[in-house]
Amino acid sequence: MLFLSIALMYACSKDGDEIVPAAEKITFSVPSNFSAPAYNFENNKLTNAGFALGKKLFYDARLAADKSVSCGSCHQQFAAFANLDHKVSHGVNNCQGKRNAPPLFNLAWQKAFFWDGGVKNIETSPLNAITDACEMGTDIETIITLLKNTAPYPDLFKQAFGSTEINSQLVLKSITQFTAVLVSANSKYDKVMRKEGAATFTSAELTGYNLFKEKCSSCHAEPFFTDFSYRSNGLDLASADEGRSHITGLSTDFGKFRVPTLRNIEFTGPYMHDGRFYSLDEVMEHYNSGVKPASNLDVKLKGGIQLSTTEKEQIKAFLKTLTDNDFIKNKLYSES
Amino acid sequence: MKIAKYLLAFLCPIILLSSCKKSDDTLAVQTKSSFTIEFEHQVNGAALALNTATYKNAKGEDFKLNIFKYYVSNIKLSKADGTAYLVPESYFLIDESKSSSKLITINDVPTGDYTRIEYTIGVDYARNFAGAQTGALDPINGMFWTWNSGYIFVKLEGTSPQSTAANNALTFHIGGVIDPNNTIRTFSAEINPANPLRVRTDSKPDMHFIVNAAALFTGKTDISFATLNFTMGGANSVIVADNYAKGLFRLDHIHN
């Protein structure tokens, strides 16, 4: 089972006696344990050149106002494209944002983006980070001017889209060819679920999985480990960040945030929308004893989730089966 | 190959049309032509002049304008017999500061006499969430919210001594498509059947609309800048949209 499969294609020369390897073909395919994606490249034909251009833009710090940060600065591959050891994102002019940079993978299945779900299409998601004064602090017009005047971008756009024209639509579509292709579905959990080879849970992992299904999966639903809903998990009696209500204007959404995926959770700390917890132990202790009766606290969290020390260890053992090393180390996604 | 394609493109409408004919022997070819729409910006009858002129809202409060721009989309033309033509991909950004934007040309319109025009003030629901767009909908035009995706349908900025905001600013960014704060509004105008919009191959009519920027502040709810001087979506934007749905546009005349 290959997800982002690198299909090594061999083209034979005419006389048939010489084998010439063609380029690795970038493809997007749906893992067998996943549902149909929300984004399917229907209006954005995935090509090697489009992917390569999107990746180059993703890692280019010259796009930021002070040329100090790229998308990849706060979305690091070794952290599953989250931001290692940063509570909140760290943008231009050393500005600290107000929320934790979320990991980037399986975005093609996501219908809304950011902690508050304010952005509804993956293609327009980068605009937020591009324009935020505490992220890249620039605007798309400035970026387009830069790209038009910076080799080899005009050539790369020509290779990707057939014309040296550079506009916001092509910039955003090419970045999407990179970000939407980021699929993480090769963890031990996935292999067990798909009954691949000899993959089996250890007894601690299996007990943890059963505990997880009993206590966590109503929000962190399989196989994405989020139900993509917005909830308050009682971090504070009164949230300092309005969260989802900033988007909906509804007081009943105050202090609610998107349920984050738990895939690759081993590498995506710190945790929560404001990155307040550095370890999974702290997260688990929050659910065990720290849930505050906030006004919009999720009904399933009233009274918290009681977890013994052993249970915490077992759940943690299971959560580590969600680590996808193939994804984190895939050189196709690396800067160079 | 190319010739074959053109031939096919040419034949298709004929086939389509001829199949609709009921009892007519003649094969009519659907001809197409164009017309223009001119948007003349005013404030309560006076010509709109950015940055300089002072106007009064319905509450008698003075104000000046610095920015006035809005979307017109999904233009639909109807004939007296009830048949309608929806202009495909019709998205226009009209901007007071760009005079060329105030005269738009609608091409490839089936010829005929039209007695009604309808369009969306803003951008339809689907296109607000449809991913990276180009042309009038390009986010480069400063009419796209990045933090809460969607288009600003009408953007008016200015100043008023009554405004309690910093620098007496007026900031009216109207948009949002989710209930209860949906601000998509439709404008329609009946055209005098005695002088319909006559789209002909040999004549390209011009429709002339008066656009009253002060319509944002009256019509359903008279707005005082002392209490409402800033909105970017939400309930207050709905108040403004309900106002301008009534009085932003008026079909003044048609040159046939």
C-alpha cells in the first residue's frame, strides 16, 4: 500500500534494449482506511513541476517581509510540519503569534483550517500566514512582484502551468500541490488496521487503544483522530482567546477550538491552541484533574476523564503508534 | 483539427436551438452581441468625490469618503416572455478610484429585448469558499478576508466627526455568507417594456445605474456614526446590507 507513492516509472527506448528511468512521479492517492478527500485536485492538476514549485515557495524565506521566515520555519517536517518547542508561532521581526502552529498533513480531508476554522479552502489557507503581521507580514502583491523578478521562478511557473505569468491563483495552487500531497497514513496504527505484514499492537498498545476508544475517540475520531469539530476542553475558566466565536460571532462558540489530530502527536508538541503543555503527561493530567468548568465546556468533558497512572501510560503507548516515520523522513517533502 | 472544433462550436447552438423549435421551418441561428453597464457614483444626488467632498447621512451627520468599492455578480437578464439568460462567470469589482471599472461590458449575450435585470450585490455563497480565484475575485484586489475566508462585498471607508473610532474613521466592510449574518443581497430592476434593453448585432445598448453610497446608512435602519462606525461582517454588517439592498442601485436610463 503506497499513499504518496513514488512510482518509479521506466520508459523503454525504441529499440527496447535500454532502460531509462523517468522522474519520480508525484501522485495523490487515498489510503484504503481513509474516506474520500474533500480536496481532490479536480481544478488543480497535480504535476511534478507544480509540486516542485509549491515546495520551493513553501521553503522560501524571501517571501516574508523581512525575509526571515518561510512556511517551513513554523511547519517543520521533523515535527510533522508543526513547530517544535514553540508554544506559538514566531514570525517576522521576532513577533510572537497567539496560537500554536498546527501540523500539516492529511489536509486534503480537512474542510476548514486553522484553530478556529476561519479558512474554508486549503488553497486560500496560506494567505492568512502571508498577511498576518506576526507571521510573514507581507501581502500577495509584494510576493508576486518578487517572484516575477527572481530567477528561476518565471521558468518554474512556466514548467508548472505552461506560462511565465505569475498571479496569486497560480502561487496558491502550486503551494496546494505541495501541502495537499502531504499524506500521513503509514504509522504502525495504520499498518495494524490495514493488516499489513506482521504489524500487531503490543499488549500495552492494545490496552491503550481500547482505553482510547472508550475515553478519547468521541472527539479524536479515527482514522483522522479528530472529528473536525470545535470544542472547549476546559483549559481555563475564561479563555483568553475567543477561538471559534471570532469566526461565527456566536457566544456559544467562545473559547472553542478545532479538535486537533493526534497523528504524529509524539512530535507535534507543545500542545493545545496556545502550546501550554510541553508533554503528553501534562495533557493527560489536564484531562484527569485539570478540566475547568468553562461556560462552553464540552458536555463530554464535564468532570474530566479519570485516568490512572497505568492507563495514562497505556494510552501514551497507543498514541506513539500514530507516529509515521515514513512521512516525517520522506525526502520528497524535505527542503533539499 | 481547429477548424473542426470551431465548426462544432458553431453547430452546437444551432442543433440545440433547432431542437427547441416547435413548428417553425426556418433554422434561426442564435446571434449574440454585447452591451455595457455604467455605474455612476453619487451621494444623495451629488457626484461622489473621494477625500474632498463632505456629505450628510440620514441622521444629519457629516462624512467624507476615501474608499468605495463593491462587487456585482451573477447578472441575469430576462425577457418579457419569462425566459432568462444568466451571464456566465459574471463577477465585476466596481471601484470609485478606478474609473475604468465603472463601465463594464457584457459580451456574448443572446440578442433580444430584455425587460428585467437582476444581479447579486457581492459574491455568491459557493465562490466564497471555492479556493484560489483570479480576475475580479483575485485576493490581490483587497476584497478577500484571509482570517475568515470570504469576500468583502461592499467596502466603504471614510471619516466623520461623529465617529468615536480612532481618527474619526468610518470602516464599513460588508460581507459574510453564513446565517444569521448572511449579507448576500440581490438587486433587480424592471425595465420599461417601451424601451427595453435591445441587444442587437448592430447596436450595443448602455444601461446607466445611479449608485448612492449613502444608501448604506439608511433605507431600513438610519445609522448614526456615533454608534456604528466599524463593521467587518457580523450582525452590524447585516444592518448595512439590509439598508443598501433597498437603495444602493437605481436604473436611471438605457441608451439603445
